[in-house]
Amino acid sequence: MGININKKILIALVLMVFISMNAASAGLFDIASDAIESTENNDTTLVVGFNPIFPPFEYLTDNGSYAGFDLDLAKEVCARNNWTFEPKPVIDWNSKDFEINLEEIYCIWSSFTIDGREDKYTFSEPYFNNT
């Protein structure tokens, strides 16, 4: 089953207002170190929600683990901030807002367009141009 990525703008988005990209201090993917510490959850873990049906960006491998470019990028952000990366697939994509509100996931890092959602979510800078 092929996916037409020409119809999707794939970006990383960070939904929590208290997480922001901080490229100037330590690199392109560095995030402010106190971002996670202000949550009620484990202050060293970033729980990343993603839609696991968009290879090569995120997908289920033959051995049952999740992989893809978006997840590798999220792992690197965590590594650069000394956080633990915890991937959590959002199987029912319609529940993503519910999972954010319950803090089941802290952000969505997956195949999500900005257009028409600018006022509802806080987006990072796009890292993939889908043209």
C-alpha cells in the first residue's frame, strides 16, 4: 500500500506551549532544558505521539518495533537534552487531542499539516518540504 506524500506536509510539531525550539544555544534540534521539568509527569521523559502509518517517516517494522525519520529526529532531540525518549503510537488519530489533554503524550511528532490549524496548535519550524 503506497502513500502519496506529495499530498501531505510532514512536519514535527510540538504542541506544548512550554516546549520551544532553541537552535541558537546548542544546535538545530536543541529544546529549552526546563521545558519538560515544568510538567507534572516524569521530568526526564518526552512522550512522543505519532501516527505509525507513514513510512519512511514513521512505521511499524517487521519485528514489531516502530521506526522512521520522525522518530529518529525525536530521539536526537531527547539525546541532546538528556531526556528519555518514549514513543507512543496514536492508533486512533482522532484521539490525539484527548491524549494530549490527559498527558498520555506530550507532543505529536508526525505527518501533520499546519494549514488551517495555526490557531489550535503550537508548531515547530518545518523540517521537511513536501514539494
